[in-house]
Amino acid sequence: MRETYFDHIDFSNEQLRIMLDAKQAYETWVEAERELAAIPYNFQWKSIGGNNYLYQTPRKAPSFRAGMDSS
């Protein structure tokens, strides 16, 4: 495992818990973004003449790539 800046800082148990919670939340978000990007279509609502219609459209390519540095 490579050494990081944080390896030289003493964190309290509460700080470590918060960092772990944030890391887990970020990883869950990244996974959800990747799964969403893999779906080739999107659904949208459109109002026409006072009626609402749900229709399917092609998904646009994401403007960014969500991910973590794997090194």
C-alpha cells in the first residue's frame, strides 16, 4: 500500500469515523453513477395539450467520468 499524506497525521476516533463514512458514501455514489451511465436510455415527462406523457430518449454521454484513482 502506498504512503499518503494522511499516514503522518494523528486523527481522533471521531475524525477517522467521519473519514470512513465519507469514503463509503463517495464510493457508493461513484458506483451509482457508473450504473446510471451504463443505461442507454432515459425517461422524461413532457406536457402536450394539458396531458403529461412519459417518453424514452437516448441518454447523452456524461460530461465527466466519475471514478477513483486506482493506483
